[in-house]
Amino acid sequence: MKYVKQLCIILLISFAGEVLHVMLPFSIPASIYGLVLMLVLLMTGALPLAAVEETADFLVSIMPVMFIPAAVGLLDAWVDLRPVLLPVAVITVVTTVVVMAVTGRVTQYLMALRRGKGDK
């Protein structure tokens, strides 16, 4: 029953993201609204982590399974994808490397900032 309650909380926050998407005039996906709302609730303590932790861990553990339908869709669209495969592959590799580099630099900066504050 605990898992059902936790799933309902996650779904309610996702639904709130959908409502915000419909009500606000920005072109931001509803899932982003839901993620930001979840982050704010967790950071402020309005929603304790324990209220969703086990179900969230389960959902993260099965996340790779959720990509199977997308992969099958790509296989189904192979005829359309073949002409643009090389540019898409290059863009994917380049953006992945850029995201990894920026993430590493930001992490190093934040770790150095935290070490500097810890010394004072």
C-alpha cells in the first residue's frame, strides 16, 4: 500500500505539471513543470524524500525498459532515418561530449566552492 501511495503522490505532481503546462503561456513541456515542482517540494521540505523514495528508486531502476518502444519506433522508421543517419550521429556524439565536459566543469567548480566555504 505504501508504494501505491508514493506512486499517487508522484502522479499527482506530474498532473500538476500538466495543469501548469495548459495554464501558462510558455512553450515548456509539462514534464519539466512537474520535475521543477517536485524539486521545489523536496528542497523546501514540503514533501519529505521518504514520501516518494522507494517508488522513485523503482521507477529509476526500470527506466531502461521504457526506451524499448522508442528504439522499436526508430527501427520502424529506418527508411526515413537512413539519409540523415551520419549528421544525427555526429550531432549526438558532439553534444554528448559537450554536456559531459560542461557537467564536469560545473561539478569541479561547485566542489571547489564547497571546499572554500568549509575552510572558513
